[in-house]
Amino acid sequence: MLDNVPEKAALSIESIESVAPGVTGTSDDVAVCVVRCVEGTARLGMEFQHPGSAAGPGTAAPGFLLTAIEWYGKQVEQLDTVHSGKVTLTGTGVETLAKRDVLNSAPRH
């Protein structure tokens, strides 16, 4: 695989287990969701965007950082296409996430 080709991944939300405000002093909220990876490989540390949540032209959609992946009860570092798992997403606006939303990985800068 070429190193200069950015990895892409897409996660389809199957259910939302919890949404909680972030730690005091931070603006990031935390959502725990059951997802299915529908494209690529989702890896810890990747940022995902909700395609329908952009505030307007020239404004980036809020980003959600993938901070944990649980697969069959074990913490793992990646989730491959067609696999489902429980993930933790951190970022402002996680309360806008809903079942059947598809999150796409954000390009790395």
C-alpha cells in the first residue's frame, strides 16, 4: 500500500448506548455507539465527520475522535470492513448522532 494514500473508513451507527458530557474543563463530549464498519479499516485516533452536520459553506463538519474500540469484549486498535463493534467517539456535538448515521473518516492534514 502506498504511504501517501490517505486511509478512508466509514462507520454506520447501529445504536447509541450512551452520551455523556466531557471531563470538566474540556468541551469534548463522549458517545459510546455500536457501529458497523462499512468501508475501509477504522483505527484508533482516526477522526470521523458526520456528513450532514456541516454548519454551512466553508465550515467544516464537527469531528469525532475514535478513542476506543471493543470487539467481542476485547479492546482492539482497529475495526475492519463488515465487522461490528462498540466504539467510543469524543468531540463536540456527539449528541447529534443518531441510529443509521454514517460517519466518514476525515482526511489527515
